[in-house]
Amino acid sequence: MEEKVTLIFGHKNPDTDSICSSLVMEDLEKKLGNINCKAVRTGKINNETKYVFDYLNLKDIEFIEDVEDNQPVILIDHNEASQCVNNISNAKILKVIDHHTMNFKAPYQLYYRAEPVGCTATVLYKLYKENNFEISPQIATLALSAIISDTLLFKSPTCTKEDVDVCNALAKIAGIDVNTYGLEMLKAGTDLSEFTAEELINIDSKEFVEENFKFQIAQVNTACIDDVLKSKDEIESAMNNFMKENGTNLFILLITDIINSNSQAIVLGDTSVFEKAFNKKVENNMAFLEGVVSRKKQVAPVILNVL
């Protein structure tokens, strides 16, 4: 019987870290001897990640929605089943490489590596170093792009000194000026003109479940919040449709200004939870969150804390 390919992938509605770190992990796995593996994606590549692919002249990678029974897989940048592909409970998870809060169970032993850093690629860099593997300029570019994205060029509160040091080390290998490249990459990700409202709320969206309460936090980056709000009615309609179809109790869309490091939140559903969490009144389905740019550190845990 032919051996199944080990699939390497990030969370649904993947961001730059999920995609780029999956490709980095493929390279690392092959160096470790697992030749029969490949990185795949579980959603559409966003404009920010497309900028990275175009810069490196890389082709798109395969899209998957589910996995077969006993499919060997490696999870990147996530560990929650709700954020993973369909049928993941019947797959054979070999490894998890992540930087999020652990909400993971498996009835068997596996390799699990999660660290309190701003990006999965920072953890992967350490794995290269621990194994004395050389990092090519292409892999270095993919990894530093992931770090720039997840830390908003070191502005996010999730960013650690390790992320900065690793990114700068990778930049030397790649021959890249971090600030120049990083700003252009982030700006590319703020072009939302081609997205429908439905696509926009799914560019980077994650589901969270606490007991019987299900909430969704989506996030888009922009250089001008008002430009995104021109489509507020259409966005709210798409959010409402999503909530009806998925039984979601609360939906928060963070429109994050990468220049001034603030977020405008569109909040639908059980807004009382949001108001209690942030001590802010939701008016016209909106609330301004000054200094908030991180879903992982500044929004999700605050909501979970009041549930």
C-alpha cells in the first residue's frame, strides 16, 4: 500500500503565518527525513501573502477542505478543532507547532511544540537551529514575512524580543531590509477593494467556543478605517448571515488601522458580552478600541474572561 503524504497546514481562513510557516515546516520536515510531505492551504490566500509569493515567484499551493481517515498531518499555527479542516478528529496528527493557547487533546503521543512568542515562524527558526540545519534565503523570506505579519512589524503586543531577534537574523540571510519590505507587505494586505463583504469577513476569521457560547472574531488590516466602513451595511448583512448559518452568538469584526495601531470593531449578536468585556457601549453596532491590534492577546482572552 502506498504511503500517504503527510499534509502540513494552518488554520481555516489562513493568514500569512499559517501559509508561510506551513511551507517552512515542509522544508524542515524534508531535512528531518520526511520526504513524503507537502504544505497545503485551508482557505484563500490573502493579498498580503500573495505579495510574499509574488516577491519569491512562488506558485499557489493546493487547497484542501478536509482530510481522509488516518491521514498523517502536521498542524501549524493552530491547535483547536474548530479552526481546523473537516474530519481532523479521524486524522493521525503527527506534530503541532504553534504559539497560541493550548486547547488540544489527542488519545495518542505526538510531538507538540508551542511557545509564548508572536509567531509560529519564530518557533520554527529555533527548530532549524536546534538541528543545525541551514536556512535558505527563500525559507528565510517566508519565515520573516510570517513574523512581520503576525507582529504587525513589531507593533503588536504579542511581539517578543525573540520575534525581533529572529526576524533580524532571517533578514540577514534573505538580504532584506525588514522595515522597507515589511511596510510594503503590510500595505499590500490592506487592499480590500476586490473582496465582497462575505469574503472580507472570512479573510482572517476564527471561531471560539466556551461551553455553549460560540463567538467569531474576524480581523482585517487597513490604512484607513473609514474606507472599510463605506461597506458597513453589506458587511453587517454578511455577518448576520454567517451567524444564522453557524449558530454564532457573537460576531466581532476588527478593522485594524496598521498606521495608528487602533481597531474599530463591528459587533453583532450578544453585544452585552462585548460591552462587559471592554466596558464600552456598542453604538450603531460599533465600538472603537484604542491601542487594540491583537485578536489573540487583546480581544479573545478578554471575551473568554467574562463568559
